[in-house]
Amino acid sequence: MSRIKFKEKLVEYFKVNIYPVSVLKIQEDLLKDNIKVHISTIYRAINKLVEDGVLEEALEGSDGEKLYKLSSVDKHYIKCINCQKISQIDFCPILDIEAKINEKLGYKVLTHRLLFEGLCDACFKECEKNDCHMKRHCHDFIDKKHKH
């Protein structure tokens, strides 16, 4: 597959996958489609697409690995710090803040990145009933919630 065809394939891949993905996940998914590509080839193509403004770094995975998404997709996410599940937030909670930044500081906000981290409902319930490694975070959250 030529470099151009491969980059086109990657762009199509990102149009189908609305959530940010890692290079390793891309390689896994390509292998499922019987497309064998060396990881360095994927990194080079991703870097070129980022350089061209087609893709952008969206988040950082739990292991510090970069996650990518289409640049034209202005989405926000919440990630469970326990199971690493990523969910999309269907509204932009930052628009009011952008207006205040413009009004108070005179900046014209061009873009922003937003990632909330927490525990998904399933992990939170698991922590409440079991002695999981996230128990301290669960109790901190519960204590804060009951104080207000």
C-alpha cells in the first residue's frame, strides 16, 4: 500500500472511530482487517497527519501513550481512571468560560482541550462494595459529596 493510500486509510479509520485511539490500537484494528503495517509506519503517517492538521493529540492514555482524533471533531471526553473506559460528553461545558476569557482578558479562544477523569458507574459501584485498589478515591468522593 502506498504512503498516500495508507494515510487515506487512516483518515477513513478516524472518521469511523469517534473516540481517540492509540497507535497500538490502530495497529490492532488494521490487523483485524488483515492489513499488516509496521508500527513505525503508523507513527510516521500519524505524525504527518498531525503536522498537516488532519489529526491532533486528544488525550493521553493511562500508560502515557498519546491518543489521536480527527482535528475537525470538537469533542470532549471523560475517562474512568480505573477501567480506562472513555465516554464522549455531548455538550461543551466550556463555552461560558470562553466568553468570560474573551470579556475579562481580551483573548479570542481558538481551541481548547478538555478531559475529565473519574470513575465510571460500574467501577464506582464495584469500589463501594469491594475493597478494590480505587477504594481511597471512592471514599474521598463520597466524603466530599456528603459534606456539601
